[in-house]
Amino acid sequence: MTSDEQRMAQLLHAARDTLKPGDPVVPPIVPAAAFHLPGDPSAAPFVYGRYANPTWEALEHALGILEDAPVVTFPSGMAAIAAVLFSNAQKGRKVLVPADGYHATRALARQYLAPMGIAVVERPVARFGDGGFEGFGLVLMETPSNPGLDLCDIAAIARDAKAKGAVVVADNTTMTALAQRPLDLGCDLVLSAATKAVNGHSDVLLGYVASRDAARINVLKDWRRLSGAIPSPFDAFLVHRGLETLELRLARATSNAAALAKRFAGHPKLLGLRYPGLPPDPAHALAQRQMQSYGFMLTMTFADGNAAERFISACRLVQASTSFGGVRTSAERRSRWKDAVPDGFVRVSAGIEPEAPLLDAFAEALEQV
Ligand SMILES: *Cc1c(COP(=O)(O)O)cnc(C)c1O
């Protein structure tokens, strides 16, 4: 039995020990702004809707089992990233972000931290440790990078950056805690856009941060309470429901991604295909060391943008959309967002369709390119 299996089993029964006869077995949605609060307010677990909410707490408890660490939820992945950046960036010390990671992370740092006098440095994920960490107060890595699927060595970066006094954070959205465990590899904080695979149904935005350091968790809770970046109880309920099937969905999506990569690597219509689980992939050796599984995303590079668009519209089992980690296989040409990739570069997020029809649909569509 793996520890992931143990964690998922425990997560599904997380409420068991606290239920009283007649309680609902799922967390109730509590949309209250105000709670009954006579007399001494410190006697009440809930006082006001911006401070704490029972539905967020149920989700945070379940996510905490998954992460093996206390969790603070936010209304989107970017709200989680903003909380981490603004509550940890230090005056006079640099912030390091990926040059080829999620675009909004570096845009947020550039547009709002840099004018406050905090130098923002960007490095490509594949060479994230080059140049060392002297003078950095905050290091935010993302591996595999979105969308290029380059990797960096989480344990080595956490060790070296912490030795220089930096707070070390990993954005684990592309993997989830079932496939990669940055806190176990030495990071101070891990964050995730649960919008993607954790919720998994493309119907809600939510983000969270986890840490095993109680002081860091308190700083994030203060940030949430004071900035007002709180998740909706309705959204927290939906993510809790999505989370309960994460392990099943991730297993299918991961095996689909691996099957697509294996079958279509070297296809004559493709200039390239990347998947960290393929032995010839430049990231494979590191992937084997630091990932529990190789994820649900792959990239395919077509001769040009038109060929890529022809594939996306021809494939019956591909949903053309941005975002990833949903139940439907989805794909998009990333240069339409000005990512630094070739025009024919397509990011594919494998869904949970049965494998054989998915492979057939890809094979057919590739013939039509
Ligand atoms: C989508 C994403 C985010 C942002 O999440 P939102 O919920 O859209 O705000 C952050 N990081 C990565 C790697 C993402 O893919």
C-alpha cells in the first residue's frame, strides 16, 4: 500500500469521527456572513464570514490530509499566489519566478511587486538553479512548467535557496499532491490552483496554500482575513466533491497521457512530443526521481499554427479550451496567448475518457492534419 492510497482512503472518511447521529455525511454549505455571537466573541468558532467558514474548513481539513499539512484556501489559484507573494516578499530582497511558468504569476510580480522596490528575477524552469540564490527572499518554482513541461530539481533548489535564507514555494498545480510532493522535498510552502485537477470538473475556481510551518499558515490566514480574498462556501463545497474522486480521475488521466505519448511520439505529422514519462524526454531522469507519476499533460508540436488548429478542430475527443485538469481531454495552441513557444505548439491535458476511443480519435485527427 502506498502512502497516497492511505491518504485518499483517510480523506474519504475524514468526517467520520466528528459526525453525530443525523448529521449529513457531506459538508453542509454554510453561506452565512454573520454567526450568532452573544457576549465574548472568543467563545465562538465562527464569528464573521470573512474570518472563517465551516464549509471552507471542511475542505481545508480534507486537503490537509492530501498534503499532509495545514491548508489555507483562496478564491482562485492566483489569489493563492498573490497571498504568497504579498505576504512573503521582503523589502531589499529579490523574488525569483519562472520565466516560462504560468504567465499571470510573473505578470503579478512584475506589475505590483517591482514598483514597490522588490526586484523580480525570472529564470527558465530548466535552468532555475543557475546563478544561485544569494539575495533572494522568495523563490517560487513551478515544475513541470506550464506549458513547456520542463522540470527543475525541487529538493536541490529548496536546499540551496533555504541556505541563503529564502522562503521556498512550489506551484504544484500541474501535478497535485498525489503525483509530486514538494513539502516532502523541502519546500516551505506548496500552492495549487484547485481550479484544475483537484476540482477536476472545469466548473469552479479555487486555490490553496499548504505549509507545515504554523507561523506561515497564520500569516496566510491573516492575509486572507485582511485582504478579503476568501473562497465562496459554494465553491468550497464543489471542490470538496471533486477532491473525493481525485485519485480515480488522476489515475485514468495519467494513464491516458502516457498512452497518447507512447503511441504518437515520433508521428510523422509532429515535429515533437513531450511527456516527462517518456524515457527519451530531456526531463525524464529528474521526473523519475521527484515525481510519483508523470502527470496528465503532454505537448505536441505541429509544423505550424494552422496544422495545430486543424488537429484541435478535427479531433472528436478534444475540447478546445484553455485550462486543464478536467474530465474531458482538452488542447490549445499556446502561442495564441503569446507564450514563448512555436506557433504549432499544443498543450494537451488528458481527460478520463476510456483509452481506446481516445487513441483512435487522436490517430484519425492526425491523419486529417
Ligand atoms: C491555472 C493556474 C494558476 C492560476 O489558477 P486560477 O485558479 O486560474 O487563478 C496558477 N498556476 C498554474 C500553474 C496554473 O496552471
